Amino acid sequence: MTKTTTPDEESFITSYMEHTREQLLLLGEDPDREGLLKTPRRVAKAMLALTSGYRKDPREVLLSARFKENYRHMVIVKDIDFYSLCEHHMLPFYGKAHVAYIPNGYITGLSKIARVVEIYARRLQVQERMTTQIKECIQETLNPLGVMVVIEASHLCMQMRGIEKPHALTTTSDFTGAFTRPETRAEFMNLITHG
């Protein structure tokens, strides 16, 4: 079963195809040779998918499965795989996000936390901003007692160009509320490391 595109998406694909064809020419390639004939459309469809986060509202995702619940302990969704594009070179960075929140009368569906990560990852990003956006979205939408986000990622812009350090790993974190207490942060870090 093939996925159909909306008129807006088809317009994006057509435009992006023209740009990709121009890029191939700039590289000294022949966009009309057999191996590259379908490349502009493939690249356009890939970019449409890789930037799908611009067309989704993460707050709506959280609110679509918000439930009243008198639970006031840490909820952790860890090892959320993600793939994003660095806004500086438009090269991939990828890794895992670990997200915790302490409810304050409301919880959300666990898969919705992973969807929030995915929405922010599917935009041109820097890891630092993405970490804060996830935290702020959950804090503002659910109003929990606290939120903490840790992201570990490998950046191809560091691995395959520039400094070329293939094993470098970048870790970022951000937190609010109850997670400003060192013991709460330590509990979270212990649970994502050993739990």
C-alpha cells in the first residue's frame, strides 16, 4: 500500500525536486542518467518525512491522551530512538532521548511522550534546543511537578566532516520543578542508567 500525499505535500515535492535537480547539476552530475532519474523525487519525499515535525503540534498530541490520575511519582520513558537533521549542515544526528515527569493531577499516554520527541526531532534542529523544547512542551501542557529530559546523540556533522571524530557522543539535559533538587535528578539518572 503506497501512502498518498496531500496537494500541499505534492507542491512541496515538485518544488524540492527542482532544487535537487539543480544540486545534482552543481555537483557535476547528470540528473538524466538512469541511476539519478528518480533521485529528485526520492530526496523530496525523504525531506518531507524528515521535516514532518513542522506540520504537527506536540501539545495537541499530549492533550489527546491526557487523563486525570492521582499519581505523584516519577514517570520515565527512556531509550526513545530519534533521528534529526542538524540545522547547520543538514546532516543527520541521532540517538536516544530519556524523558521523565512527575504528574500533578494529570498523566498522558506513554506513547505520546515518544511522539513529542519525534515531532521536535523531525525539524531542522540543534540538540540543545530540542532538549529544551521537549521539556517546555510537557511542562506547559501537563503542568506536572517537574520534567527532566536527557538526550544522547551522535552527530554526522562531527563524524564524517570537520573534526571527523566518529565516536564522539553529545549529551544534553534540561529540567524544571522537582528536578531542580539534586536527589531527584540523581534518582532519574540512576533509573535511566541502571533501571
